[in-house]
Amino acid sequence: SWISILGNKGSRSVVIRNIGLPGITKPSLFSNKRMKPQRFTIVIPFMIYEEDYNEKGGVTLFLEQIGINWQVYFNGTLIRNESTRGYNALMPGVQRSVRGVLINIDRRLIKPGTNLLAFMIQGDPLSEKTGLPARNGYLIGNYLEMLRKRTQYIQLAFIGVYLFFGVYHFIFYLLRRKNRAYFYFALASLVLGFHLFTRTYIVHDVILDTRITDALRTGTLYLLLPLFVAFIDVAIHKKLSKFTLVFSGIAFVLFIVQLFVFSELINLIWNIVGFIPALYVLNRDLFIPYSHAWQHYKRIQEGKKQKPLEIFFQSFKRVDMMRFLQGMAVVIATSLLNIISFAGNEFEMTAQIGFMFLVFGSATLLATQFFFVYRHVELSNLMLEKKVNKRTEELGQKLKEQDIFNKNLTETVQKLEKAHQIAQSDLRIATQVQVGFFPQEAPKSSAWETALVFIPASGVSGDFYDFYMVKDSLVGLVVADVSGHGIASGLITILARSIFYRNFIKYRTLPLGKVMEYVNAELCNDLQSVEHYLTAALLRLSDDGTIEYSNAAHTELVYKSVKKPYAVELRPPGKDEYRGKPMGRMGIETAYKSIRFKVQPGDTILIYTDGISEARNVDREEFGQEGLLSALSSAPEGSVQAMLDYIIQEWRFFTSGARIVDDATAILLKKL
């Protein structure tokens, strides 16, 4: 018969002995009862929706922990066998209670809607490992996401640090064998590194039978506390105490016993016994020294008026509190981490960080031994320093003069930095003001689809653009490039944009070339006191696909027909130059021409500034008109934004590694 276990949104393990199966109850701590391995099946139905089913990438199952021997079925098909039965089975007698399991699922087994995930588990029903013991971490999803769940870079880094510490201090011990503190610290670090390795997912790939892994993990944990206590003994008192030897023997006996009987009870006892070293250190390094000091000062004051409070503080001064606190901190930290390590995988990261502080804190004990050497060296240097001070005073006067000079120089630099900051602030404000005048995104209309990219080289841009809308219809646009760079060019873009807009709307019935002449006349009048000029491409659009186009010394437009595979430059037939002179310069006024043509649905036109076509790569080669033609020809069919993104991607790839020295603006226009 099946027993149904309702899911919940919190964390929960599924351990066979805890779910209330008939005849199976969780044994008490004082019970050593075991049962023959039995087989249990856990079935988990779950939904896979259509969007999950069509997701790209491999589908993978991640199991935080499962045991003891087991098989996994997906919709009735065996996808992993870690038991002693069936195809590709384990050798008889092997136990596999594994953590961090990744199982790839054949996509052909997955179906939209309800799917069944089944676990056949074979093990002792009274064991805490039979079932799915982890409280969380059972997931199914994309292979890369599941793989990230199994990566343990931080844990492996910690292990590498401890192993390095162990080897490093063992070499110190070989060079100076009288100091056995290095030996015990090196041994403790190496055992800690090996212990943490037995807690990783990788260990199950190295050691097949998890009984060996469990024995190594528990054994190294039982070794850690005696080793750190031995380290404290030797580092502080220069020899091993009888207590440390007896305590190490007790740890060894308890470890051997728990391998065979009462493992949970023995581990609990060990967690309690683990605090005995702290009591020993408290008594040895605090109570006994304090008691001796108390008796000493009490004898001195015999026959005098007793002052208990004075005796209390004087006695404490005789106690080496730094030595006591260091030893106490290391022992208590080791005892607490010992308990956390037995508590399970929920506190894995806490244990990792705690062990790191423990190792580095213990290392400070060794470092303090060098303090006294340095103290002696400092006293030896004192006489030498007195001799040096006399000569130093002679140099002091010259240094004062140098300091005055440096101070003046520093003040000058600070003033320059402040002026620079003010200029940068003004530039940022000018940039924000300019950007606020331009459309932030391409407009939408029923007849035309547009996409926009605007890339200032630095701060204020000399490029500008605008879209002209009448109600919901796009009736025109302009792309222009002011000569020069900086704030002056940026101010002209704001002025010129307003002039273009006013004349385009005012003279909608006139030919576009005539509109350009009116615009040029205003620009010449307003810009006669400066040396700047500008180039521009102005387009008038109709919903039926008719385009009127005028060019003032601007870059050529690029056109791609939906019926042809390659893009071409958009220029009228014949040899006559249809482009006019630059705008805004007195003395070179000229008539401007306009051309009219019609595009079909799906046709695209690219309008851009020379910051794109004249950009160079690290080899000083221009992207050029050929680069634009190739990029537009290769752009994927679809939305105009995707096409423009592809073109800019090709442009960025070509110029990667080179500095962009000019503003870049591009508008891609598509007839719907």
C-alpha cells in the first residue's frame, strides 16, 4: 500500500524511519537495533508546463543527498542505478549514500503535464541515511543551473588554503624541530583539509563505498579537537600535558566504538565531552595561576589591614590573560565547530567559515612567538636610532623647506582638481540637457517601423536627430552632424534641431530642397560668428511608401530591397552630384536638390553619421561603406530593432580594442 506525504513550501527531508511506516519507528539513542535492508519506493508526481518543456538546453535532476542504495526512474524508465540490482549494478556489499548527484534526463522521456519521478531505495529502515535525508536541494531544471548547484569552489579553495598551511608549517617544523607547535598545527591543518574534502560532493566520485567516506569524515573530526588541544599545549606551555594524552585516547576509543554500535549516542557524547578541554584550559591557565597569586599577596599583607579588592586586582595582574584568552578561544571554537559539523549539511557554510577563522586564529599564536624576537631587536636598535636622530635633525630643516614647497604644490593641484571637477559637472549637466531635447526612442506608426542608436563619443554630442510626427503618422526625419566636438557643437545641435523642425512643419508643401535652403539661411545667420558647420540628411515620408530625400554633404544612405539579398548605396542614376554643400557657412550658399522614390513593404533604409562609417579598428582600417553594406545585407529578417542591433554589433566587433573618437548615430527605417 502507498503512503502519501503532502508537500510543503518549506524544507523537509524524507527519511524512511521518520514517516510512520508500519513496524518502523525511529530508534532511541540507547538502542543499537538494526534491520535487514529493505526496498522502498518514493514516487513524486509533478507538472511540467509547455514553456518548460520547450526550454532549450539539457534537463537535469539534482539530488542533495540520497541513500543508501538506490535507483531513479523517470516516467517508468530507469535513468540511474546505484544499487546492487539490475543493469550496471554495484558490486554486492557496496553502499552508496551520495551527496550532490547530477542525473541527465533524456528529453524524449519528458511530456507536458504530469510526470512521475520515482526513487527505489534499498537500505536499513532504521538508518538516518535511508531515504532523502537533506531538507532541501532536490531540483530539476536546466543542466547548467543544476551544475552550478554542484560546484563547490569556495569549499575547495578553503581546502587548498588548509593544505597549504599544513605543508607550509610542516616545512617550518623541519627547519626548526625544537618548536613542536609547528608540527601539531601543520598536522591539524592537514587533517582539517582532508576532513573538509570528505564533506564535498567530489569525494563520492573518488571513493565508491560511502562507508569508507563516513569513517574517514568521522575519524578526522574526532582527531581535530585533540590535535588543536595538543597545539595549544605546546604553543603556550612548550610540552604535551597528561590531560591531552588521556583526552586523545578517549577520542580514539569513542571513534572505534561508534563504527560498530550506538553511533548516534556516541556522537552526542563526543559533542558534550568536547567542552572538557575548555574547562581544563580555564582551570590551568586562569584558576590555578589566580589562586597562587591570591595566596602570594595574602601572605604579603599578613599582619596588615586586609584589602580584598586590592588583592583581587593584583592577583589578576599576575595572570597571563593574553595567553589564557588565546588558548580558550581556540579550544572553544574547535568544540563548537565540532558540534556544527555533526549537525549535518545545513550548516556547511557556517562550518567552513568557522574553520577558516579557527585556523587563522591559531596561526596568530605562532605569530606572537616572533613578537619577543622583534622586541629584542627593537631594544638593540634604540641606541642606533639615537645616533641616527642627530643626523636626521640636520636633514629635518631641509625637509621642512621641501614640505613648504610640496604644500604649495598640493594646494595648486587641489585647485586644478576642483576646477576640473566643476568643468566635469558642467559637462554632465550639458549632456543631460542635450539628451533631454532629443527623442529617447524611435516612434511607432502604422506605415513605418523605426529603430534608433545614439552613441556620443564623450559627453556632449555633435550629432543630432529628430522624428516629425503628425498625429500618429511619421512624416519625416533628420540626421545631422555638426563639425567639431564639445559643448559648442552640442549647443549648435539644439539650435539646429529647432530650426529644422520649424521649417519642415512650416513648408510642408514646398519641395524638400527648398526647405533645406530656408534652413540653411537661418543657420548662416545664427552661426556667422562661429566656425562650425553641419551636414544633414532630411527625409519626408508618406504612408504609401513615397520618400522625398535631400542631402547636405552628408553620408550616403544605404538601401536594402526585400526582394534582393544585398544592400546598396542610395543614389540617383546619372553623374550629376545630387548632394548640396555643408550648411551654416556664409559665402558657400547653394541650391539644394531633392530626389523622390518609392519603397515597397519590407524595404529598409539606413541613415547614419560618419562616426560609424569612418570608425577605425586597431589596424587603422575604416569600417567604411563596405562594412555597412555587408552588415545590412547579413542582418536577420525580423524587427527593425533586431536588424539595427546586428549592424551595431558588427560595427563594435570591427572596432573592438580601438578608441571611438567621433559620435555615432544611426536610424533604420522599414516600410510596413
